[in-house]
Amino acid sequence: MARVLLQNVSKRYAGSLKPAVEGVSLEIADREFLVVVGPSGCGKTTTLRLIAGLETADTGTITIGDRVVNEVPPARRDVAMVFQNYALYPHMSVYRNMAFGLHLRHKELRLSHAQVRERVVAAARSLGLEPFLQRKPDSLSGGQRQRVALGRAIVRHPQVFLFDEPLSQLDANLRVAMRTEIRRLQLALQTTTVYVTHDQEEAMALGDRIAVMHEGRIQQCAPPLEVYQRPVNRFVAGFLGTPAMNFLEGHMEGQQFVFAGGKLPMGGAFGGVATGGGREVVLGIRPEAITMVPEGESDAGAVKAKIVLAEPRGDRVDVTFTLMGSAGRGGGEAGGGEGPLLICRCDSQAFGKWRAEGIIRVRMDLGRVHLFESGETGVNITLTRDASHAAA
């Protein structure tokens, strides 16, 4: 097992105007499961290929264990990579696919044929592949073929596992089952693992930490819940979460947030945050931090809203709405016209009473509201408030 360390690593492809990876510094602890997540083209796969040695870094150093491996060829880095497309040999049996790499290097690894077989059978048993060892890949399901690719990596007993979107070709139910299997195996084998995906749900479920990438740079690297609850900038906040975080552009006037559709009372939510002087900011709040206020309940801080769309999700409903006029004493103000679309979540049974009328009252959890600087990667200035509260 080994630690992986990237120090100021950059890579630019010939003819490209921007680097694929720029100034990436990242430490992956021994036995850690790190997930690198981000949209297509953000540099996550290039980062993985740089660790594997399939790409050469223009600047910076890559260390695996105690070795700087920049000049070490892929076969000598002691890493095993699982690709998106399985890359199985169709004319070989499952056994031969899993054993192929070991047979090529059995002299170097000092493995006898009996030891190779022992490794393959043990891996097949852990993956539920024993009954299929003599079959060809084309007779297997997608999930079984993915397990063969996993088994081929496991038998090498590498220092580091590298996964490049290994589940993207599987259907939704199988993806959930396979990610559970991958996490179970990693915990059992205790192998340092770097896993690349564009699927934020997959990242949240698998990683000890997740590194969010955008335009070749790591935006934030932290445990999943910390990234979700304390995003460092607007990009991270908007990328993680389904539905995505709600955003309103505007500025603060005293204890009110002023936006194009009106004003919202913040009740001192941003104490300790520099928001004066008409500073342009972006308010962000997650759908689950907005609740519907039942009839008869105090309307202090509630705002009247009009339902635009209701999407049943089983035990919950995702409700898209626009803010309307004042919802009574203490209610926030919003313009009479169509405002920006926001989303909240509510219990399916509770939602039934509002469906027909289409007019609701909503309240924001002010302790879970964020303020960001303007721009796609505007910094989360609310974290200064949280830091001051923690210090107190």
C-alpha cells in the first residue's frame, strides 16, 4: 500500500489553448479512497492518467510510496487501472483474462503457475465469478464483465487502484450494486484508491474524500458531507446536489437580501459577513433547506410562492416555484411578476393539500443559507461567518 502525492502538476496537450491540468497539488493517504469528480473536460481523467504514467506531466512531481515516478514507465509504477470500457480480450476465458498480466510478468513477480491460479481463484471467489471462469466475455452481462475487469486489477496486488469511470456503461440499478461492491472490496483489501467519475451521487457514496475539479484545477478536496454542507465556492455548491442548489443574484440592504424579484428577510443570518456598500453577492440555498409552511402555522419569515412544477420522487416531491407578494405579517416581499425559479422538497403526503390551489408559503432555514461572490467560481463568503462562530 502507498501514499500518492501530486505537487504542482500541470499538463497541456499540443494545440490546446488551456492546460488540461493546471497546478494540481493533492495528497492521497495510504489506504484512502479518494474520488475525483467534475464535469466532462475538467481534467479528472488526465489527472488519473498522469498518476498511471499514461500521460507525462509538463511540470510538477508525482510520488507513489517513497518514489518519484515522473520518469518511471507505467508497468513499473505498481498501479492497476480499471477502464470505462472493460478492455477484456474477447477470445480469452474469464480465467485467462484475469491471469494474463500475471503470466506476462510471472518471472519478474516470481510467481509459479500454481500461485497465479491461487490469486485468480481467490479474486474470482470474492467477486462471485467462480462459476464463470471458463466462459468468454461475450457470454457475460455488463456487470459480470465489469467484475472481471476488477478481478484483473485485484490479482496484481498493486500499491494503488485507479478507476476511470468504471460504472458509466451500466444501468442505474447495476451501478448502485457495483459501487457497493467496489467499496466493499476496497475496505477489505485496504488498497489506496483513486476513483474518477462525473456522477456526484457516486462520488458522495464512495469517497473518504472527494476532490471537485473544474477547468483543470481542484476547487475543493474534503470529506463528502463537508463539501456538500460547506462548499468553498459557487461552482462546488452548484455541482454537488440533486436538485442543484438554488441561486439568487442580488445584494444585502441591512437585514434584507435584495434581488430582481424583490426582498427576502435574512434575520441576521449573515452576521460577521462583510456585505455592506451594495456589494453584489449570490445567495445560495439547497432545496431541502426550504420548507413549505402548513396552513395555520405562524407565517413569520414565510414568503408566498406559486407552484410551477411538481415532480414526484416516491416519498418526496421536488417542487419548482416562483416567489410572489407578501405572505402576511413578517413575510418577505417579492415582486408581483415572474421571479426566478427555485426548488424545494417536501413529503409526498404533505404536498397533496397544496396541489390543487398551486399557491404555497415557503420558509428558508437561515442557518443553511450561503452568500457567494459574483462569478462562476465566486468564493463562499459565508464561511467567514461560520469560522467566527466556531472560534467563539
